[in-house]
Amino acid sequence: MKSAFLQTTLEDLEKKDLRRRLRTVEGPQGPRIRIDGREYLNFCSNNYLGLADDPRLIEAAVESLKSEGFGSGASRLVCGNLSAHERLEEECARFKGTEDCLVFTSGYMANVGIISGLFERGDVIFSDRLNHASIIDGSQLSGAEFKRYPHADIHKLEEMLPEAAVAGFKKKVIITDSVFSMDGDIAPLDKIVELARRYDSLVMIDEAHAFGVLGEHGKGAAELFGLAKEIDIQMGTFSKAAGGFGAYCCGSKELIDVLVNKARSFVYTTAIPPSVAAASLRGLQIIEQEPERRRQLWDNTHFLLNGLKAAGFETLNTQTPIIPVVVKEARTAVEFSRRLLERGVFVSAIRPPTVPVHTARLRVTVMATHTRQDLQEALGQLQHIGKDLCLI
Ligand SMILES: *Cc1c(COP(=O)(O)O)cnc(C)c1O
């Protein structure tokens, strides 16, 4: 039986409580979503500002569809470089305060293409242990030496950098998520940039969960720390707070020029449809024009986080709308999530290998469009089931 391995793979996952299954969501992403005909409170979306079904994004997409069609026809370097892409890139560079910007199909493809396009054998990458999978994959593809440092551990990083100097690597880069997608904490970018300066290293950040969320104007952690000009490679996505799809890399003109030539996930793939770029642009504009959405997001975040902490849940060191409720074992996380679903609250269980073993959790994410009542309902259910499971 040449495909018996499929069966054993699934059985193996099942035994470890690590088998994942897809759920079918009907209708748009919002604070409430419909699954199998029933409505649930949604506490696991990255649609932080509630823009994914905003009528203005829909209208931007529809207008573009009517005038520019659906498919983009080719890769950007062939004949798929459309004005919709360039408008998005110009606006994104202006917003981020960088010289230039390049749009990628997704955050995953951006990280894979940026890292493997810029770094190679003979270079060294310092990567936070909790960085997103796409950073790890891009690093491995690059062929550069891959050195992971313990999560946000500046002292350990400071020990590793001089060792690398002795080893004589050609280029050095420190890569970090600016907001960690499963823990919700913020990377110490000020200290990282300071170390990078001292040891002549480049810095790359992934702002997937920071874009639209952090900083006075929602430009991300680079703005929060006042480091927009100091961080060499600033990647982020339109797929989360912006309510759209696709990703950006912001930086110098030279950086973007090199990526156009070297990032294989940019070169060898069809350009995103113009309607997608148009909707993402509209999302970016709303981030800029409606700071009240961000204020509401933070109000909601503080309310829920304070409630969960007061109830006695382990929420790690989160500083953002990503609130981990750590339950340790995968089985407990699955059971917690299942019971919440029964009671009308959708929070997904996060298990290894997405997070380290024995740190399985519920990952609760807050949206600006949750009402106080939504938050109270979720908090109440989390407490009720948390007590039942002897977690608090
Ligand atoms: C979601 C995410 C990505 C991937 O972005 P997509 O646009 O969904 O492909 C990359 N990095 C981090 C930190 C993320 O959370």
C-alpha cells in the first residue's frame, strides 16, 4: 500500500491531539460569524478594526472590478504591473515614511521572498525563537546560517552577535516579529536597533499584527518606537487590521529594487488582482483617517485583558489585542475551545507546532467592533468553563 503513510500520519496526529480540521464559515468576517448555520461571537479573527466587510472596501473592489477586470494576467515583471499596485505602493511608502514599498501576494510569500532574496550562504540570520513560520521558512530557503535567540532575550542576542563577528559572516540581520502572533507581546525594537548599530547588523521586522494597531497613526511598532527611519526592512500585511489582502515591504529605493530582481516569490508569481490592491488601499486610508477605530480596539482590549487577568487566567506578557489564555496541554485547549463553541463563542485552540509544547492555549483576539456586551459575554463564558476545567 503505497499511501498507507497518509493513514498513519493522521492517526499519529489524532493520538497527540494535534489533528486539525477546517470549519466552514458562511458570510462575512465580523464580531459575529455563522458556522454550520449557527451564529457565534467571533474572538479569533485578525480583523482588528472590523474593516474586512466595510462597505468602502467592498466598493473600492467593485469599482476596480468594473474598470480593471478581475485577473491580473501575468507577473509584475511581465505585463501584470498595474496602476492599482503602484497606487498601493506609493500610499503605503508615504504612510510608513519610507522611500519605497513593494507589494507581495501575502505575508507568507513576502517573508519567504524577502529573506531568501537578500541573504545567502555566508550570511547569518538572528531570529527570535517565536518568530512566524514564514520567517523560519524564508531563512531556511536562504541558505544563511540560522541562529535563534530565546524569545525577546536581548542579553542572549548581545552574546551571540560578537561570536558571529569572529566567525566572519558577510552580512548579519536580526529578524523579529514586532508583535508576536501567538503571545501578543511587542519586541524590544529600541534595544534591537541599538545592538544592530553596535554590531553592524541589518534589522528586519514583521509588522503583520502591528500595522493599523500600534503607533499614534497605526503605522506599526516602527512608529511606536520612533524608528521608522532606522529599521532597514519593514514588512507587514494588509490581511489583518487593514481588512484586505496582500503584504508590503517598505524600505529604501535600493532595497525595493533588489527585491524586484531577487525575491523569487515576487518574480515568479502572478500579480495580485487589481481589485484586491484597491480594497487594501482603501483599508490603509481608513486606518489613517479613522483613529477612533484604533482607540475603540484598545478600550476593548484593556477591558477583556483586565477581566481575564482578574479571573486568574495565565495571559503571559501580552500588550496587544492578541490575548493568549495558556492552558498548557493540547487536549485541554481543544476541550476548552469545544465547550466555548457549544456556548456560542468561537475561540480557536492553538497547539504545537504553532506554539512550543506544553504551552497550548486559546488565542483570544479582540476587535474594535465588539460591543461591551460581546466582551462581557465572552468573559463570562471563559470564566465559567475555565472553572469547570480547573484552570482558575
Ligand atoms: C499572518 C502573519 C503572516 C502571514 O501573512 P499572510 O498575509 O496571512 O500570509 C506573517 N507574519 C506574521 C507575524 C503573521 O502573523
